Amino acid sequence: NNLTIKMENEQITKSALIARELESAINSPELLAEHALINGSKTRTRFPPEPNGYLHVGHAKSMNMNFELAFEKLGIPPENRETIFRYDDTNPEAESKEYIQSLREDVDWLGWKPVKVTYTSDYFQILYELAVKLIKNDKAYVCHQTKADIEISREIARAKFADLNSPGDPCSPWRNRPIEESLKLFEDMKKGKFSSSEATLRLKMDMSSPNPNMWDQVAYRIKYMPHPHAGDDWCIYPTYDYTHCIIDSVEHIDYSICTLEFETRRESYFWVLQALDLYRPKVYEMSRLNISYTVLSKRKLLKLVMNGYMRGWNDPRMPTIKGLRRRGYTPSILNSFCREIGATRNSNTVQYEKLAAVARNQLHLTSPRVMAVLHPLKVILTPDSGVELPSEVMVPDFPFDVSLGSHRVVFARELFIDRSDFRLEDSDDYFGLAPNKVVALKYVCKIRCDKVDLDEAGVPTVLHCTALAEADAAEDDKSKGRMGSIQWVACEASVGVEVRLYQPLFTVESVDDSVWESQLNPESEVVVTESRCDNSLLDYYCSPEGYGRTDNHAEGGWLKVEKHLQFERLGFFVVDMDSVFSEGATPKLVFNLTVTLKDSKPKPAADSTAGAASSTAGRSRKEEQAKQLADKMARMTVSPLDMFRSQTDLYSLFDAEGMPTHDANGEKISKSAYKKLRKDWEKQKKLFESSNVSAAPAPDKI
């Protein structure tokens, strides 16, 4: 009955999650019946991260696929969906309890509910017994080739694939050793009778296959170190390629979903399951997530942390879940972003701005507004203007819906405005304050700048302004034809805060693997320590009483870490974990910029002097030219023999010149694609040779 239901469901959704089919992937009727008996009407996926680093936004996409989107594509009703959260923990050298705990925290924080949590290491005994079975069936053998020896054998196999008459034997000298001998040696490996590099267990696959993943993969290696979850019971550890398919089968996964770089492992995945006569899940590969101006390689992310470029895995510039969370991205934002980009087999790069746009749309509705100035510039209002000024004003929390509440803001004659809202020289396209110009102070009145105090360097220090009556302001505005509205805070009723502004992590949209560290953006984080916010921030957001407010706000209470605010006209900000709250003392508040209000970079502190804009633009051009030169100099050190060999996610075979001949799937590259790559190769060859010529010593004079 269950088998019939499953087959009917699969018939309905037969076009969903279909990938390359293999004969070895076909289940027997007996295996299908056993699987249906165990899973019933349920359809099961799994999310199997390795605990060797922190999860990043690419894992968020995988979670979205495995916990939700895959089922939607398949038409599975919610009550029949099951997802297992599995720690794929087979390498104790790279794994730790810190990573294990972090992974669980991120899955929980994003709101996903696995049907159960498992560890590959919990199956170590089963995996060992299945390895013994493979040896007995002459499908595995103990090998003593070193890592270097194996690589030489693989080079011979590559050569033979290109030319069958190429010399050498790619097979291990121990490939055909007696079964009983391998059984005894494998037991000796388990008992610790070999050094860590003295023996491995290899699968007897197909050394003549065009797919390198079929070249007798290593199934077990020796590692004398305790496991963060399994303890010190084992000194032999199974590899990913051996365990992944088996655990998928043992846990009766219906759909094993991974990224496209694993597509060439499809043959080895099903070879193992066929050799053991185990149930074969369906395998579907989707494109991995690539986002502009950042990297999602665990190796690169680890290097960013270990080399001190970042504060840690949770640095707000990191694309990790922890980093994005600290930056102010919520579970709702990340999950919505993943739903929007979906999951297909088409490789592409998603613009970071797409994530930022999702954040803006959501934070706009949930972030109360406060006034803040990043770079304060003092304003003194003349006392004899004849205009009666309020001592406080009521400011709406959400201007688009005043019914959601408001807060009191103290007003005084001595204020701070943002330095970017003043220029010594006005222009037709500028709506900020300038000498003899009128602007509106939000929620209060209009002012005109009458006098400017400058320091020795010519930088404004104090603006002397006059508050204008509506009639005077209207007349002035009529003559000028333009008027802006700027935020402010009272000097004596504002609190100092630290603001951290963020820009893209890299200066280029897509990093060059050979020089990627040189492409880091030195201004990816700008810390502003002199910023000020109006006191309502403390009156309400840092006190349980909600003093200064006219309503009982829905969230109520303390300004906590990860609480969002919109600094008017600046962007959406979140309270950082470095903030310090002490009872009875003014808190030290640190805010991280989540996103600006528009797709633009945060405003730098202005010079407030004539010509400042043009000089800044000039510096930017010079910096860009210097950056391009540095990138070129870095590329000059890359040999054309190596320029494509590092791109193993794109290519699998290369000729003697380092030109790729086959793509990552083992398919021969088309003539047109090869021609385009050849042009790039020729350019790199010329660049590389020119650098070597210029670096060579001058010949001796005769």
C-alpha cells in the first residue's frame, strides 16, 4: 500500500528533482518494498553539514531546499515531510565541539525543525562491518600507497584516458592481494598496528573509467586522534565518499540533495550502494550559491579568521549565519531570500543587493525610527529670532502609521546635525544646509544659516542659525526653490554611540582565486565613535518602564542585542553584542549597519569645504587605478600551466599545456568553448612571459 502511494506521488511529480540517471541507481522491487515499509507515506530528505566550520548563507539555501522547497517541488503535503539533520563528522582533524554546537544553534535560530538529529559517527560500527563485507566480496583492499603514490597512479590513469597506449599501470600494486590478507590487515588497521600513513582501505572500483571519482577511492584512513563526538574508540575513520551514500541509505533518505560539484560523484555514490546491495536514494544536484562581493568557500572563510582579517566567524562582514545574524539579518530575511532565489541546476551569481533588498522590505515594517547623527556638527540657534520653540516634540515610531506609537524627543537651542548635511558652497542639486540657506529641522521648524565658525584648517566647527517663522521660511524657500529636511539631536539630551558602517567585503564582484586576499576591501568596516542619538533611545529602549512614550509598544522593554532601529535618513541598524548594559549607568551602545535605506554606500564624513566632493572622486579614481595595477601584478606571477588547473569545480582533465579538455562532469569541452579558453590562456602566457623577461638580469656587456 505504502509503495503504491509513493509510486503514485512520484508519477505525479516525475518532472521534479530529476537528474542524470544511471543503471546502478535502480532499486530492486525488494529494496523498494523494504523502503516503503519503513518510510510509509513520508518523504525524507536530509541536511548533512560537516562540523568543520561555521554555516554560511549557502547552507541557508541548502536548509531551505531540504526542509521546504524540495517538498514543494515534489508536491508533498506538510504532514508527510521529514528532514534529518545529520552531522557528517568523519574527519576528527578538522572538526570540533565548537562547530557542532554552532551548527545546531544556527539550524534552530533559522527555525527549521528536523525530525531527528544524527551523527555519521554513530554509525561507525555499521560502516566498519560493511567495509568488511566489501573486502569479502573482493570489492575493497588494503593499500600501502602513499598520497604521492596515489597521485602518480591518477596521472597515469589520466594519460591512459587520453591515449590507451600511454605507458604505466594506474592500479595499486596491492589491488589484487588475497581477500584474507586484506581482512587481516584491515583488522590490524583497526587495532592500531600501522602508522597513520602506512595503510588505507581502498575500494576496487574502475581505474579505466573516464571519471576520476571511480579510481579506487580511499574508504578508510588511519588517524590517531580522538573524535569530538565518538571519543577515542576508533583510530580508523571512513571517508566522505564511502560514508555519505551508505548513511543516506541506512537512514532511508528519499532525496539526497547536494550541489553540482558533486555531480561527478554520482557514479561512485551508486557503485558503493550497488556493491553492498543497499537501497539507493534519488540524488539531485542543484547549483551552489554564489553571491557577489563575498566568498563562500570554507577554506577562504577560515583563512579570513585565522589571518586576522575578521574578528571571528561572527564578524558582521562574514557571510556566515553567525556573521549575518550579528549584522542584523533575521531568520525571516534569510529564509525569504532563499525562497526568492530558489534552487535550480543553473549556475549563476546572485547580487548581494538582492539580500539587502529583502532586508529593507522587512525592516521597514518592524524597525522604530530614531534620530541620529554620525558625524556631529554643532548648531546654535540665536535666542532673539522671535520664534517660540518647543522644549520637546513627539516623533512617530513608524511615520507610515502613527497609530503604532510615538516617543518624546527633547529640543534645545544647541543642537547637532550631521556634518554631511552642511556645505560651505551651495549648489542647485544640493538640498542640505549652506550659508544663507534654509532647511527644515525634522518635526520642529525651519532654520537659516547666518554664520559659520571655522578652525585653522578651514573646517566648520559651529553653525549660527536663526529659527524662522513659517511666513519668512516660505518666502526664503520661494526665492531659493529648494529646501531639504534634516535630522538633529539636542546637545545636552543626546547620547554618544559607536556606529559600525559596512560596505562589501571585497572590491570586486567575483574574486580571483589566485589573488583573492589582495582584493579585500580595506573599508569594508568603518567605525565611527563620535556618533550621537537622541535620548529617547535610553528613555524607552534601555529601560523597562518605557519612560517618554505615549503608548505600550508591542515589543516593549529593553534595547537588547539584535534589536533593530532605523536611524532616520541613514539606514537600518542593530544593537551589537559589544554593547555594555550596566544597571544605574549609561549604557555603552554599539550599532551595526544592516542596510542603508537605498542601494547606496553609507555617506563618509564630509570635509564641509569647497571642492571636497571633487577631491574625493579624484582619490577614488587613483585608488581604483592602483588596485587594478596590483591585480595585474598578482596575475603576472601565475603560470599559464596553472591558471586552469586550480579550477577543479569547472574542469576535470587538462592537456600538457594546462588547457582544460573536459568539464567537471567529464564531458569533452566544445570547440567554441575551447577556443575562448585558449584566448584567455594566450593572454596569460604573454603576461607571464613579459614579467619573466622584465625580471631577468641584464646580459653582460662584451
